[in-house]
Amino acid sequence: MDGTVIEQVILLYRHRFATIGLFENSLYPQIPEVLKAIRFAGYQTFVATSKPYIYATQIIEYFDLS
């Protein structure tokens, strides 16, 4: 493929991910309950991800994990 096509595909992917794709996930069973129990026990929780901060925070909020 030529470089222009590759750049267009990347832009289309990024646009779709930024508007729809970041919400097309599902949580493992009982994750919200486990996180609440961990926090209730006084432990801190952290997020490690390769996603940009802006998307990670949106995903965390969307799934009510904050």
C-alpha cells in the first residue's frame, strides 16, 4: 500500500476509536465488585495502560470504575 492510504486508514481508525471504539469493551465478571472491596479495605488502585490518558479516563468513567 502507498503511504497516503496507510495514513488515511490510521486516521479513520483513530477517529472511530475516539468516538465509538473506546466504549466497545466489556469488563471481566465481578471486576466492579472486586475493585470496590479492594478500595473499601483501604488499598489504593492504579491503572496501567498503553492507551492515551484521555481515552483511559473516558473508559474508566464509562464503566463507572473511578
